[in-house]
Amino acid sequence: MKNFAFLIFCLIFAALSILPGSLVSAQQPTPSDDEVNAIARQLFCPVCANTPLDVCPTQACHDWRELIRQMLAEGKTPKEIEQYFVDHYGARVLSEPPQKGLNWLVYVVPPVAFLIGVFLLFQAFRAWKRLPAKSPASGEAGLTASARPDDYVSRLEEELRKRE
Amino acid sequence: MWAQILVWIGLLALLVLLGLGLFHAQHPIMSIGSKVPDFSLTLFDKYPYQGANQVNLAGLRGKVVVVNFWASWCVTCADESPVMEAAWNYYQPKGQVVFLGVDYTDVDAKALEFLSSYNITYPNGPDLGTRITPIFNRNIAMPETYIVDQQGFLRSEQIGPFQSLADVRSAIDPLLIGR
């Protein structure tokens, strides 16, 4: 009976002595600057205008990068860190605005504007093509630019023939 | 023909939208004398209001509300902090004035460190999602303080730090005697 109690005591003691080691090994190593910047690059400084967090030189941005490092060390995923920043500072910290509400305009307007531009250009070219070309010297209508030199040559030849 | 009309209408709508967006971005929602829209401030655990960790502006009707925007990274906020705490200690016993510290784009740990180091005791919390700040000023310059009267109207604003208790009193006292 005594031996059994001793065995139990030894097992508990061994378990307790191993536990702190296993807890330490479960912790994440300190994330590197590259790992921090990989996430910071996707976010914008909430205070400075149009400055990505990874290159922002202010103290506030330094604090936010350290916060990212801390969250990574706690095992948070990049998505969770991004969400934390959105919850705390608003969607304006995202490098790409979320595709909802009026933000859709950001994604829809540029291609639509491009297509409208192409359409307008196409219409304009077609209209120019239909316009009759006018020769200012002769005043004749209906002659195309490529036809004019031939006509001029033929008339010149006719004049020369008359003189002969 | 119809296609062209549609294109022009589309372009016009786009320009109107762009113009409205620019106008919206340049103009504050409120000016002195306008009704302050209701907002909810989630407070830091150690800085509650009457034991609650959330406070709504609408729930403070009947009291003068001093909304102070600050951040731990803001140097002039540090200069202003002793003045604001002195003002809070001056008004708090009578219960007619409520101070709300709104921490603008900050790291919580740094903000709490800041509050502790300047012995701030009035209710404070982060502007989660930066939803409160744009109500008062879209291009905020830290620190800024807005004073809302007992009926919920904006009565004065201080852009930059208050320099002394007398400055704060000159903004608040007239509201307490009904001027």
C-alpha cells in the first residue's frame, strides 16, 4: 500500500515537473520584424494619411507594430489581428476596403468608367469616319484624302495635254 | 442615341456622387448650437461611469458633458491631463458635470499606462471603430474637448489643450448657471 502511494506521489511529482517545460515549449517564439511587417503592410496607420503601417515612422505606429508582434506571439492569426484593428480603429485601416455598402463603388466605378470611355471613343471614331471629307482648295465634296492626289495628278495631266 | 443619353446620365451621377463625397469629407457634422447625435462609449474596466462599463450620451441628459479626445501618443494631451483631472475633481462632487475621456486610435495598454501615470480618475474609454470622433471633427487635432449642455446641444469646443482650470471653468460655469 505504501509502495502504491509512493508511486502515485512520484507520478504526480514527475507530471508537475514536466508541466512548466511543456507550457514554455507551447509558447510562440518572438515573431521577427519580417513576420510583423507582413501583416503591418496590409494595414494603414489609423492616424497618418495614406501611410502603410510597416513604413510609418511615428511612435504610435511603432506601438501598433509591437501590438502585432505581441498578438502573433499569443498565437493570433493574421486574419484575427486584422479584425482587431478594424474593430478598434475602423475599416479605414485596411489597405483594401471591404466589399460592402458604398465601398462597392471603388471596385465597380473604374472598370465601368473604362468601358464608358471605350464606348465613347468607338462612337466618336465611327462618327468621324462617316463625315464627308472636304477639300478647301477645290471646294469639292465627297473626296477622300487618299483620292485627292490621284485626282490632282489626273487634272494636271489633262491640262498639260491641252497645252500640247 | 439612347445609349449616349444613358452614358451621360451615368457620368453626371458619378460626378454628383463624387461632389457629395468631397462635401461630406470637408464639413463637420456639427457646429456650435447643434444637437449632438447620440453615441455610446465603451469604457476601460478601471474607468467606469457609475459602475457601468458603457455610457450613452442620451443617458446623460440634465448634466453638462465634457467630451475630451486624447491619445497616449499625443504630447499636448499629456500637458492637458493634470488640468482635466483638476477640473473633474472640482466638478465631480456636485454631480452636475460628467467628464468622458475618449481615447482616439491608441493601443489599450499604452492608454491605460497614460491614464495611470497622470492619475486620471474620470470615465475613459477607447473610440472603438473610430465612430465617435467623426461626429465631432473628421480632421481631429489632439487634444480636443467638446462641451455638451444639459439638453444635448454642443455649446463650446476647445481645439488644442486647456491651459488651466480657469479656462475649463470659463467654458462650463455659464452652462451651470443657465446662461
